[in-house]
Amino acid sequence: MNFSVLGCGRWGSFISWYLARKGFSVTEWGRKGSQSLEELKNTGKNEYVELGDKVFLTDDLEYALTSADYIVISIKSQGLRDLAKQIKSLGGDKKTIILCMKGIEIETGKRLTEIMTESGFDKNRLAVWVGPGHIQEFTSGKPNCMVIDGYDENLVKTLCDLLKSDLIRFYYGNDIIGSEIGAAAKNVMGIAAGVLDGGGFSSLKGPLMARGAREVARLIKAMGGNELSAYGLCHLGDYETTLFSEYSNNRRYGEALFKGEKFLKLAEGVYTAKALVLLGEKYSVDLPITRAVYNILYEDKKPLDELLCLFARSAKNEFV
């Protein structure tokens, strides 16, 4: 069984490591000139994993596509549409595509599988791989649970069985809208959690978890998904790794934001906050926490003040 992983950043390199650990033949692709790819080629490792010679590295996209039975994509979400066009032009739309990434297109509010189908891919050949877990913990032998979801139930179940191991127990989802929105939205809550940590209000992360999941559930329902997905592994189940972990880029980004420090690693929640505000307006769903994070990021509001202003909102039923 041959896999190609497109993307050689943090999660791309981990997925290659994981698949090679399971005994699959793995090719990992990165763009020509990519620093991440060059580091892996020159040293066989990066700060997260050691690949050695177990993974074949290439900048030839056509080779990566034609040599694999399954294609895993793990890149920045905002670059997916352009990459999808390249894959389509090389005949890669005939392959099974697994999106191991989280995000929403900032200009359109489109989910990742929507971008793929709009680019000419068969939805029944698409799946998403989401859920909690940090690379540093997986590589030290600490297991976790994750979710695979998609449009074709048989494909989803096949992938769960194919990819399971002692490190990852997979559950299969049946709500692609909820899984994609929930997985993306948790990164916005991670930024809010980081602001609270930076300001010394970590005790408010309990209410953040409860109310954050509730507003995301409302949005999922309005979009036609199952609101219960917000309370599963794609969202609430991922809060520990996103809102509390020292490894969470989004939480660390929020903390750095409060402290006025630069944080140079990718925090997908920055883009997702803007996309979710767009979706909230489109579907007439109130997203107060998301809007507060948006105001911090795009309206130059004071981080902690903006979150604490939520306490001034009028009383409402806890479960609405």
C-alpha cells in the first residue's frame, strides 16, 4: 500500500512518520525550494520527527501523485485551492484524497472538502482526518483518539481500519459539515484561551469551553450539520490539546498576542476567525466568542478587554 503526503511541515512530516511506522511505502512532497523539504533531505529529520531513509522525499508533484494509492494533503488551508488545481491537472483527482488539515477558506467561508469538489474532485473519494493529538506526544508513545469523516461511509470505515494503530484509535464520523467546522473552529477558541492565559484568567477557560462549543454547535446546525458534532472529538474533544497544551500553536499565539510578543509559527485560528464571522453573518448565527477574537485580530481591540466585555452581555439561557 503506497501513500504520498503532500506537505512537509509539522503535520505533513508527522503523517509521513506515522505511515512509515505502520509499514506503508511513503513519499513526501514539498515545493521546490521549500526550507522544510530541504531540512528533511539534508538531515532526515526536523524538530518534530526523524524520518531517516524510511520516507522518499521529492519536489516532483506528478511523481508523488502517480506513485501512490492514497494521497494525504497537509498544508496551510488557504493554499488548498491552488494545490487542488495542480493536482487535478496532473490526474490526481482519480486518487483517494485524505485532508489532514483544519481550516476554512477566508475569502469564501468554504469548507476544505467544498474547495476540493469545486475544483473537480469526486466527493466520494474525499475524507478528512481530524481530532486531538500533538506530535510531541505521539512520538513519545502517548496515544490519542482521532476521527475520519467523509461523504462515503464505506471509504471512511475502510480508512479507519487501515490507519489505526497502538498510537491512534480512529472513530468514523457521519457528519462532514460538523467535523470540518468543528475542527477548524477549535483553533479560534485556542487563541481566546491563550489570551486568558496571558492575562492571568486561566480559570475562565472552563466557561470558554462550554460556551465556545455551544456557539459552534449553533453554527453547525444552521449549516445543515449535526450540532452534536461540536461535542465530539473534532471540537470539544480537541480542547485539551488546543486550549491547555504547551504545544498548541493557537493557544501560544493568543498568549503572545496579549504579551505583545511575536509568534512566528502557523496559527490557523487567525484565518478561521475571519471565515467564521463570514459564516455567522451568512447563516444568522450569533458567535460572540468568535467575534471577540475577530475584533482582537482584525479591529485592533485590546485582547483581554475584548474577551472580558462578554461578561457585560445580557443574561440568557445556558443551553440556548
